[in-house]
Amino acid sequence: MERTIIHMTLHFLVPFMVAKTAWKENWLFPFIIMALTIAVDFDHLLADPIFDPNRCGLGFHPLHSWPAIAVYLVAIFSSRLRIVALGLLIHMGLDGIDCLWISWRTQ
């Protein structure tokens, strides 16, 4: 349970730290946009069960798939999509860390 709480906290803490570092005085808007990318987790509603703390979401959920991640990587080069793409890539990176943790704990 504490792993899930830490994981969810990081989904807001890391974008906050990135926004404060990259945008210094104008950090609030980028932070809000990156924090809102948590909405990508709505694709969990397509899974059965919806939440499984021992399931790696990368490659399992549609918006967490490798093709989707490739789109997020390409979108980072668009000035209009950069903040959203950065938020999504941070999200995927944190989920990837969680996948490594799950893998390590099950071995």
C-alpha cells in the first residue's frame, strides 16, 4: 500500500520539481499541465481488474503502450505539445520504475 502512495505522490512531485526547475518564475502553468497528464491513467478502466498493484502498466494499457510512448517522444519536439509530452514521459518513466520494482520483488 505504501508503494502505491509513494508512486502516486511522485506523479505530482516530479512534475512540480521539473516545472520549478525549468520554468522558474512561470512554473505554475507547466506544473498544472504536467500534473493533469495523470488523466492518461483513465485507460486503466479498460483493464480487468481496473487496479492491480502487481501489474506493470507499460505495454499493458493502451495509453501506456510502446507506440503511445513513441508518440509522446515525437511530441516533445513540438513547441505546442512539449509540456504535455514531457508530463506524459515523466508519467511513463515513473510507471517504468514501478515496473522494475514489481519485477525485482517477484524474483
